[in-house]
Amino acid sequence: MIIIAIVVVAAVACFAVIVQHIARTYLYCPNSNKAASAVLAANPAMEQVSIYGMYSGWFVRNTEGRAPLVLFLGGRGNCASGMILSLDHSQYWDMTSGANFLMIDYPGYGESPGRPSQKSIFIMARAAYDYAISRVDVDPEQIIVMGYSLGTGPATHLASQRDIAGLVLLAPYDTGVSLYNSQVDIFHGPMTLLVTQRFDSASYAEQTEVSPLIITSPSDEIIDHTLSEALATHFPRSADLHLIPGLNHFTYLDSPEVRTLIAAYVKAAAGHLDSSR
């Protein structure tokens, strides 16, 4: 019996290690793009920033003077330089017209040292906000947080911890457990203890004071739209939920409809972009 118990414990431990490894690989994809950084550095509208010497990223000056800010938290494979260069090449700044834009790399991404995890990413997100409100060209009362995919978890957490003007969530999920189960439906009961990257956006949503814009798609092959719809029910102020057919997980920002919705929301959340108040 003792031998059987030892074998069972060893098997469970081995399974837990395998689950954690697969989960981290599924959630995080640290990368950098030095070529994109070099291109951005040559653009006077782009400013590379460093926070506490720990977090690196890019500030996009999209307007003059003290202005609203969109703080963007990206997906599992988005480094700041690559994402911003892609947005710049595609002229996506129309959706944040009148507002500046900031994206800071998660730990392990870009030039930010460390290792990505729920804890380290949440700390980074709060640091990014605190840095943003210290800038003379940012109106601290007009910060809109935008999260995409993985980034919707830290975005919703940040919204529950800081005073923000608006929250945009593209392809969000309600909990890490739901996200795991959408891929392999085994994490129930005691098995939920294996989900260490919990990203409990539903509980953060309940502590959020703004009404968010949530965009999802029935054709999203990575994050099922039902997870986004479940999250929407947890906000005390009704979420503006849009279910847009025909989008895959990587084409949200390519959609004119999505960009129009974001532009209208940013304009409204930032007081019609009146940064003189």
C-alpha cells in the first residue's frame, strides 16, 4: 500500500509539473524586436521609456500638450516595439486620435528583465499607470486602459486598483480556470488547484467603477466568446458588449468596426478629448 501511495503521489506531482509547464508556454511568449526598436527610435513621435530601471516600453505622442492617454496591455506574444511599429505602419492611431499611447513590456519581454507571471505582470501594470500619471503630458483624469487577450486580465485588475476613465477589453476571459478549461476541460474541483496563473478577471470586474467596452467574436479560435460574455456580467456598471462575427483572434484591430467602436469609446471616456480642463 505504501508503494502504491508513493507511486500515486509521484504521478500526481509529475502531472502537476507538466500542467504548469504547458500552462506557462500557453500563456506567455516572451520576445523582443530590436529591429522595430531601431525604427521607432528614429521617429520623433516615439519615445522609449524606462520605469524604475525595471520596465521598458514606448510612449507615442499622438497629440500636443497635456492630453488623455491610452495605456495598452498586449497579448501573449506582443512586445511593445513590435506592436507599436505594426500599429504605426497600419495607421491605427485614428482610433486613439487626440490621445497619447503607452505600452510597457511585460517582464521578460522587450528590454524588461524578469519572468512573466500573473504577479509580475500585475506589478508592472500598476507601475506603468503610476509612471503615466507622473508625466506632464498626460492628464491623470483621462487614462483609458486597453487590454487585448492575455492583457485583458491585468487591464481589469488595474481598473480595480486605480482611478481610470475607461476600459477597453478585446477578446477577454472571465477567469484563468475558464481559459484552461476552454482548451482542456479537466480543471474542476481539486484540479483547479493546478491553475496557479488564475487571472480572476471576474472578481476584479466586480471592483471596477467604469463601464467597459468589450469586443469579442464567435469566430475567435483562441478565446471563446462565451468567456467574454461571462466576464461582462460581473461589472457593476453595464458593459458595452459587442459580438462581431468573422474575426479571428489576431484580427481584432484590423476590423474597421472594432476601430470605430474604440475611437468612439476613447473619445467619450476622455471627456471628448478636451485636455484643457
